[in-house]
Amino acid sequence: MPMVTFIQPDGTSREVNVLPRSSAMSGAVQNGVSGILAECGGSCACATCHVYVDESCIDLLPPIDALEDDLLEAVASERRETSRLSCQIKLTPELDGKLVLHIPEAQV
């Protein structure tokens, strides 16, 4: 199973295994990673799974689509160039062990 590293605002990190082709958000929720609220359950409708992708791996992800881009305008924490919705990050073999996601201070 692909592994993702989530880094909390206080700097603590946690590695979790995620089912292949599922989202980083679902992996966080299934593994009890705090800070990922996922109020809409992953349907790209709420922006409560906002993360900052580590600059070391941002180029491994596909570009943001228009819906995700619009939702990122309404996130509770500062939007950055590396902001993404974790529900839109699908885990592929290429991301295994390379994907590092920083959780922002607030989701709502």
C-alpha cells in the first residue's frame, strides 16, 4: 500500500498506508489523522481537507482542476502555491513514500 507522511502544524509527523488509487484524504480519515475534517466525505465540496504539499513532491501531482481551484479560494487557513485538497490527491505507485502533506492550523 502507498505510504503518505502527514505533518501536523506543531511539526509532528505520521506515516500512514493508503489503499492504492484512493485519496490522501480517505487515508487520513481511515487512520485517524487529526486536522483533516473531510466534512463532505471526499466529494470536493467543502475544502475541509486542505493541505500544503511539501515542495519536494509538488511536481509529482497532476495540476489543480477548476473546481478544486475555486474551493481553495475559501479555505480557512492561508492559501499557498502548494495548497491542495487532499480528497483530490489520488495515491499512485509513483507517490509511495514520496508524498508529504502539511496540515494547516485550521480547516473551518
